[in-house]
Amino acid sequence: MRTDSAIEIVRHDDDDRGPVPTPLRQRVRAVGREARLRRERDAVQTEDLELELALLREENARLRMAQIERAEIGAAIDELRNLAARRHEDDLADETWSAIAELLVMREGLDQACSQLEAALGSVRDRLTRLSTLGGD
């Protein structure tokens, strides 16, 4: 049996095994397959770009923290030198303890920043591991 229609062209074999794909159907399937593969490839490329962006942001944050750390430590050392030069022992003791307290606060802030960076790095490593397992299959 042969049916020609504007919507669908289907041929049946004489032994009624079901519809036989026509060249038009094969082409439609091929185009659909190509579109699906293109979407999958674009999704992988997008995820790769997002991972690269996360790594660049992490590196940028690390560089900023190193720059801030150098500036803060240099300022703290200068402040301690200025404190040592003063002759008033009572004032010197109070200011020294203030400087030590400020340094401890800075240290705690840097410790928190390091923890956050380590968490971000772990997240990026997990995503990279997942990507490598997907790419290896």
C-alpha cells in the first residue's frame, strides 16, 4: 500500500511489517539528531566556559588577597615600629595591645577568606571530576 500526503509519506511493505522510513523521514531524523548533538555540544562548551570563569575568579580573588595581605602586614609592621619609638610606656602598652588585637582580627579575616577559597576550589574540582567522567564515557 502506498499513501502520498502533504503531511506524511509512508510506504508499507507487502507483508505489513509496519512503516518503512522514506528519504524525507530519514532526513528529518538526521536534522533532529544533528540539532540534538549541537545542543549537547553547546551545553558542554557552556559548562567548560563557566568552569574557566570560576577558575579565573578564584585566581583573581587569590591575587587580590595576596596584595591586600602584603599591604596590611606592611602597614602593621610600620605601626609597630612607630609604637616602639614612643617613650610613654603606658600609652605604648595600650597601643601595642590595640595593634595586636587588630592583627588578630586581620588574621581571622584572612583565615575565613582562605576557607572560602578552599571551598570554592573544592567545588570547581568536583565539577571538573564530573566533567572528566562524562567525557571519558
